[in-house]
Amino acid sequence: MKKDNLEQFVQTNRAQFDQVVPDAAIWSKIEQQLPKKEIKTFTIRRVLSMAASVLLLVGIGIAIGFQIAPKTEVALATIAPEYAEVEQYYINKVNYKLAQVANYHGDPSLEKDLDELDDWLLQLQKDLQEVPAGKKQEIINAIINNYKTKLRILETLIEHSRELNEQSEENTSI
Amino acid sequence: MQPSFQFLCLYKREIHLTSLLKYLDTHLEIIEGCKQGNRQAQSELYHLYSQAMYNICLRMVKNPSDAEDLLQNSFVDVFTKLHSFKQESSIGAWIKRVVINNCINFLKKRRLQFEEFQDHYTHTLAETIEEVPDISLNVNNINLAVQSLPDGYRVVFTLYLFEGYDHREIAEILNISEATSKSQYSRAKKKIKTLMNGT
């Protein structure tokens, strides 16, 4: 439904409706009602024992890594068919947005992040095969988050390229 | 054998996660700190959202003193319940729901004119074509007009236009039908326009 001028005004000036500042004393009142003790998860002892475990596992992991043949990319759909539709939706959306930024090579750090995400996705798909049934849901959620993050980055890229186009249009018009 | 290789990959993934999640605006570190009871993190989270949430309370309950109490109690709720927050929405949206639910419970306890929701006329009103004269359109006038609405109209109106919920969500929050939400909004808007047109 088309917005009338009242609705449009509110939406355009939304920030102006949040100008009242709450009393500074409120935070101390809140603070008093919160538990005083902090749960410390990082004592020196814990950090050292974690470091030791990590080093041990890194060693084992490397050894095992050499023995595991690289697996080809496995589609989410073959492991969890009910997610086939969801995966297809995201793949389509990602490809569409990739096409939109195909001509734009702007921010190298954003592109690096995209590459990292691709690596991560491959790893997740590998994990999905190996993981016991109980853990599969976690992996699936992580895969979906991966797609979402990818979309976010692509949207940022599209926004940048759009801004640049507008700027260059402004510069060329009289 | 498998699990250790997995652990290695999960560990590596943690690093990816924290650096890339900046795109998802999750305030991940602050939330983790809050969950552990870190006062600094809690203060940060409060100050990130306190002003916006306070203004929501003001719109909903009008009285500044009541709004302050609601702000205070809501954030105590937020920090106590934070362990149940699982990133299914953004932290801001989650906090907003806590605040709004508290405001509504407060209004219900006062039993002021929430009877409006017993709505016998569920057909949507024909949209009034009249618009508010541009000269009347300013923040102050609109606030005054909204404040003068009865509770039921004011709540639906602010949830829709100011807080950005759709009628389906408002229906769920207030436990009314979607049609009722739409008609309440229509009526509220009509009343506001009447007030602002000075008729």
C-alpha cells in the first residue's frame, strides 16, 4: 500500500523520534540488580592446559591429515535432502548477486573475505559427511550462516559499486 | 581419530567466524562478555541500546517515570535471560521484544482501554485520502498527537509505524487477529490526521 505523507515523514525522520535521553542514574540501578561475580573462563592454568591440548591435537591432526584423501565437494542436498530447497535458494541468490558485482573489482579485503568463506564452506561440507547424526544440525546451521554472510558481503559490494556509479554520474552530469 | 581432525577444523573456523561476523553486526564479543557477567560488557550493551529503548517505552506508556522503570526492569531481564539468546535474531531485535513485552504487560495491568481490541468491525476502513498539511508535519506535533491516542490505538500505531513490525507480528505480540491490528492502525491513523488537521 502506498505510504501517505504522515507515514513517509515518520520513516524519513525516524531518528528524530528517538531524541530523548534516559537518566544516567538508571544504569547504576540496573547494575545493582545484576549478579556480582564474574564467570572467569580464562585463568592462566586453563589457558596453558588448552594450549597444551591444542598443540597435541595439531600434531595428531597433521599426522591424520596426510592420510585422509581429499574429498570432492558434497552438496548439502545429498546429506540432508530436506535442505535441498533452502540450499538452492541461497545458491541462486548468491549467483545472482555475484553476477551483479561481476564488473566491480573494488575492495580487495572484501574479496579476500569471500574467498575465505568459500574455503570455509568446503570445510563445512566435508564435516557434514564425517560428523555423527546428532551434530549434523549444527553444521547445517553453520552452512546457512555461511551463505548469509556471503550475501551480506555481496550486498555491501553492490552498495559500494552503486555509490560509485552514482558519484560518477553526478560528475558527468552538468 | 576423526574427532581430532574435526577439532582442528572447528578451531580454525572460530577464527573465521569472529572476523567475518562483523558483517552480521552481531556484537559477538560484547554478548559473550555479558553472558560471563562482565560488567564492562554489560555497560556497553546497555549504552548501545538504552536511548532507543527508552524512547520506545515513552511512546508506549507515555509517563517518563514509568518509562524509566520499564527501561530498568527490561535490561535486568535482558541480562538475566541472555543465556537463552541464540542468535536467531539480532541482539537489538531481541532486546526490543523484551522491552515491548514488558511495556504491554504494564499497560494491561493498568487495564486502560485495551478493551479497544474487542473489535466488532474487522473490515478495513476505506483509506482516507486526506493527507496532513505539510506545514503540520513535524516531530513535535506527531508526538503530541500519538500521545493523545487511547492505549490500544497508540500501541498498534507505534508498533507498526515506529517499531517497524508488520500486522502479522503485531497480532502475535498482542494476541489479536491480524485483521484487528490492521483496523486499529487505520483508526489510529485517521484519528491522528483529524487531530493534526485541527478539525
